[in-house]
Amino acid sequence: MNLHTAMSPIDAPRPTREDEMAYATGWTISGLATLGTIIAVWLFAL
């Protein structure tokens, strides 16, 4: 194994940027809202 392969920048951990956190937060909120809607329709038979 050569040194270049062992120290590949792809494997190096990188800090999470704020825009990635906002993206993940948006998808989480969207998913929870979708689940809430499905459960509300199921419970109240709308």
C-alpha cells in the first residue's frame, strides 16, 4: 500500500458546514410534518 492511497483526502473527516446542517434540519422538519399529517388523517379519518 502506498502512502498516497493511505492518506487519501476522501477519507479525511471534514467539518460540517452550516448549510449542510440547515439542509438536514429542513428535511427532518419536512419528514416530521409529513408523518404528522399521515397520523392525523389516519386517526381522524379525514
